[in-house]
Amino acid sequence: MLPLPYFYIVMRIDIITVLPEMLEGFVNTSILARAQKKGLVEIYVHNLRDYTTDKHRRVDDYPFGGFAGMVMQCQPIDACISALTAERHYDEIIFTSPDGEQFDQPMANSLSLHKNIIILCGHYKGIDYRIREHLITKEVSIGDYVLTGGELAAAVMSDAIVRLIPGVLGDEQSAFNDSFQDNLLAAPVYTRPAEYKGWRVPDILLSGHDAKIKEWEIQQSLERTKRLRPDLLDK
Ligand code: 6GU
């Protein structure tokens, strides 16, 4: 592990959800747990129900206009966001929604440069639109399919963002070599043994010839991108 510089910025991610148990396991496991233990990021999961003034802890109500489904109310969301923004400045207050801007690697890169972000997980049919108009600064979707709630989207975004923070991955280089950082898919990788059930590792990788191996890796990257994701080559 590289030594941390004397002065570095700790990123803070606050996630607001009606299903905190869905996110707590995730943010306290694996790469996100390690990043927090190293002091590089702080992730807080807030239960929206803790902020309602309703005596039955309800956070949703029927929509005006007689539409189907339930809508998350302004009051608990405003109370939670206001409690957070009273303590510190937030660079973005993100709402997860299928109609948001599509999350991708460039968005993960720019979000990873922020100091503080809030991710509000959408649920049910939606949230009172006034929250989106007055409090939300960015709406993000993780793809063209509909999820039951924004929790998985918040988990996906947090993972993609946190692994980009310097010091989080063991090898400083590895985030830069990812598929998509250069709009190329990664080359195949292999480990020992060199032959398993007659399946052989490409000879070039056993040759010890670094320049030729590098050339093979680039050629494999290009070939796989052309074949599997030709759209990436147009970017
Ligand atoms: Cl961010 N939320 C929901 N509910 N569904 C989605 C999504 C988000 N992104 C893709 N589908």
C-alpha cells in the first residue's frame, strides 16, 4: 500500500433510502469497506423513516390527480437533506431515477473528484416532483431498464466512484487500465497453471518478452472491442 500524503481529502457519500438494510451490507463489504477503513471515504446510510414527523413513520402518500401507486412525500426528504446540508456543503444532490442522465465511466470519474455528495434513492412510483425541482441537482439512471428502487443504482454508483479514489485500489495504476477508461475492453488474463485439462495459456504470455506481450495486449483489446462493442470505437 502506498503511504497516504500528509494532506488528503476524505470523500463523503450520504445515501438516503427507505431500505437501509439493503445498502448497509454492501457499503460495509469488500472495496467500500477497505476504502473506509483506510480513511479515504466515509459512507453514511440514512433511513428516511427517521426523518418523518408522521406518527406511523409513513414516508409516502397517494398522488394528487387520482393516479395509481404511492408518492414519496416532501417532508421527510426535505428534513433529511436539510439536516445534512446544514452541516456541510454538498457538491451534488443526486436522485436515482430511470429518467435521469445515463451513468457511465466519465460521470464516475467526475463524481469521484467531489468532496461531498448525497444520493437519494427513488422508490415506489416516484417522489413529489417539488423535491426534484427544488433540492436535487442531478438525476442519474444506471441503464435502460426499470428497477424497483434506487438502492441498487446507489450501490453501483458508489462502487464505481470509490474505486477511482487514489489509494483505494492496491495498485495505483489499475483503475486507469479498466475497460472503458480508454473506451477499449480489457485483454484476457490468465493465471497458473499454464495448462489445465489441455486448455493452454497463449504462448506469448509465457515468453517473457515484455514488448511483444504489450503489443499482444493492445491487439487483443482492439480485436475484442471491434467484435463485442464496436460502438465504443466511435466515441
Ligand atoms: Cl437509478 N432507478 C430505478 N428505479 N430504475 C432504474 C434506475 C434507477 N436506473 C435504471 N433503472
